[in-house]
Amino acid sequence: MVVVRLVIGDKLLWTAPTGTLLFNSSPTEDTSLRVLYQTVNVEKNTNYKFSAYGYAHNSNNAIFNVKINGEEVVSRYELSPDGCSGWENFTGNWFSGNSTTATIVIKDYRQEIVGNDFSLDDISLRK
């Protein structure tokens, strides 16, 4: 179950009924696998800001990559190990051009499968 919230502008697109947190404790060595994948409607020719918060639960901290419609908006953002920095905000900008939908893909590029535990929260794409 994805327990995360995605916001476009002021519109909440989805959230889990019991909270707003995604916790990953079963990663894989296959870095082609997605942590989160969602397609949402957007306005043409509009600038958007992607934002998310991540928290590392141990020393094999996650390394995030975020793409929107195949365009990289966050490149290899590495969380601080063991949550020593607390919740960390990572952001990126995206221009919709002629697109009326945005497919958001978040991946974790950390290949260690033991201890690569992290949480994501407050994922948003705003004008």
C-alpha cells in the first residue's frame, strides 16, 4: 500500500487513509525498479516544482532519482546516513511544455539490499 500524498497545485490527488508516509524496508539490487510511479494531469506550458522529503533509517542511505515524463528533475540525491539530518527536502523544477499529464517516477539507486531503509513523505508537484 502506498501511504503517501501527492499534491498538484492546491489539489490533493491521493493519500492513504491512515497517514502520509511511504516506508521502504525491502529494496532490491535492481535499480531499474521504481519506488513510486504516478501519472497526474497538468496544465500545458506551466512551470512546476517537484518536492519530497526523505529520511534514512540506517547507514545504507537511499540515493534518489526523480524523472517526470522521462526528464530528470532530481539527480542522485543522497540522504544523510542514519537520519542524522532528520527529514531532508529534495526538489527539482519541470516545465510541462505541450504535456497534459506528468508521469512521476522516483527510484532509489542504492544497490545494497541490507539496511537500505528509508521513508518518503509530502511528495508534491506545484505550480
